[in-house]
Amino acid sequence: MSGAQRSGGRAYPARGRGRLTPEAVRAIRFRRSSGLHRGLSAEDVRHFLEQVSADMASLYDELAAVYSENHRIKAALRDWQSKHSAPPPSAYEWHSR
């Protein structure tokens, strides 16, 4: 995608660049279409959308994993707390005080 640029005039990095950042999305600039067609280069836009889509899919997968881990940790904490908490006083102990 040689025509798509971000701040500083550099071409948008290849897929191995790491996660797509909000700043990179805001700064992206597409080259103008040449010839009879007006507007942006369809190839550049398509390539950029593929990158955005891949990063979003990765983020949603990571988010699902975080929610799953969070649920597992909360369940483990509840189990630990129920095993290690003092039993509530019995009715007999409560009234005999």
C-alpha cells in the first residue's frame, strides 16, 4: 500500500508492524485515484480495511479471553473464600451469649 500514508509522510507499515493504533487510523491518508476514476485508490482502502478488520478480530479474541479468565479467577476466589471463611455462628451459640 504504497500510497497510504500516516503522519510524517511515511507509508503505512506492513502487517508485522504490531497492533493498529487509534492514532494511526486517524492519521491515515490514501492516495488519489488516477485516470478516469475520481476519489481514493480502491486498492489502498481495501488493504487498510483488511488491516483494521484483522486487528479488530484480534482485539475481540483477546477481550473474550480476558472475560473468560476474569470469570475463572472470580469463581476461584469465591471457592477459596467459602473454604477459608469462619462458619456463621449457630443459632444456639448466638442465643447463649
